[in-house]
Amino acid sequence: MLERTFCHLKGIGNTTEAKIWESGVSHWNDILEGTDIPFSPAKVNELEIGCGESLKRLKECDPIWFADRLPASDQWRLYPHFRKNIAYIDIETTGTDAHCCDITTIALWNGREVKTYVQGRNLHEFEEEIAKYQMIVSFNGKCFDVPFIEKYFGIKVKAAHIDLRFVFRSLGITGGLKGIEHYFGMDRGDAEGLDGYFAVLLWNEYEMSGNEKALETLLAYNVLDSVNLENLMIRGYNLHIERFPQHDLEPLSTVPEPLNPFKAHIDVVESIRRRYPSGGAFRKF
């Protein structure tokens, strides 16, 4: 889909892009080969320059160039081309304010390996790890995860960023991560029903009592928030390309969920629920 995209070019929005497709142009190469389109010579020249630059950037594997030019709702178009160097990330925190709250754990799934980072153990190693990836996928990470990461580590995350909250919102699918997982029939097993507020309680339990089972339950939950993003990304991409049947694009196949290296301990969950029966209001989204 990326090679059929024109709305990242100067002066081209979705409406103009649709007119380009309707004129018989469906690929950057069509423009470069001189296919007639109903635009002024100056506009055609702009398109030729833009398509040439796009091909160059794609050959150079530069997703950041495209991400800087595409609206958040259209960045799903990047996915198939750059998915081999991608990090699906999720953070857990002590609250919602990046200026006064801490990151407790981070889970990262790169399609091959689950990596986790824990405050007081190896959290500092995340800065070096995240710098390896040209693209990240998150859920609400543009508003939550990335600002927290940048504030906590004092860095700028430069990777192209597909935020699934916007990918699904543009499809009319709204709500939080867990609600969208349920929409697609995804099951969290023993971690079902846990949320961001409960993640705070699990961290507090670990910090106050040194309960390793509480930390493992938190990490099990955090990992699910990360690894589930891959198949959600694939589902979101496939739903989007259904909107453009004229391009005859092949849907992507979902992938087997990786083994979660951590276990959610039901006894710990039930113990905390007995002490905090009313739950809480904290949500990342």
C-alpha cells in the first residue's frame, strides 16, 4: 500500500489521492513513467519529484521520512515494508503524569524475542535497546508511552511510530486496548481482567513486600500488552486495505503468539482484590 500512497506528498490529501487513483495511477512508477493525470504541469512536476524521492527513501529503508509526512491515521501503510525491524512496546507506570510518576516495567517484542525491563534492575538498558529499531508500534503510545520514555530517560525517540489507537479509530473501532482485543476475540488467559490500575497495585505489592510473584504477574500482564500488538497491527492493516479493493492487495497472515516467559499468579491477584475491592480509576487509555 505504501507504494500506492500519495497523501504523504506536499499538497496531497486523501481526496486528491483518490482522484489520482481514479485517473488510472496506482503506483509511484506510474507517475514517473508519465501516465496522464488531470493536474497542471507544475503539479505533475511536483508529483514526479515526490515519487522519485519516495522510491529513494523506500530503497534506503527510511520509515521516519514517511512517518513525518503521513497523518497518524494513515501510518498503517508503512507496516509491511518495515516490519522486520520493529519494536512492539508497552510500559507500566506508577501513575499517568510523566512529570511526577515513574516507569516500573517495560515490555518489548520484536517479532523474535520478548525483552523486559524492570525499575531497579535493568530498566536503564532499555535506552540502548530502543535505539536499535527504525519503527515502533504501540497503543496510545504517542500520548502516553513515548512521552513517559522521553521524560524518564531524557531522550528523543526518533523511530517511526504507528499508534494503533489512531489506526483503529479511523476504522470506527474505538475504546481501550483490552476492549479492542475482545472485539477480535483475543484471550488473555490468567491475566484476563487486569488493567493499568491493577498494574500499579502489583508494583506496590512487589515494592512493599518484595513479593516476586507480584512482579512476575505484572510482567506477564505487561508482556501481553506488548506481544498482542503484533496481531492487532496485522488485523488493523487488513481491515484498512479492504477499503481499497482497487489495489488488489494481499492481506497479511496473523502470527502465532509467542510464549509468555512470565506467569500471572491467581493467588496474588485475588489477595490484592480482597484488599482493594473497589478497584481504581487509573487508565493509560
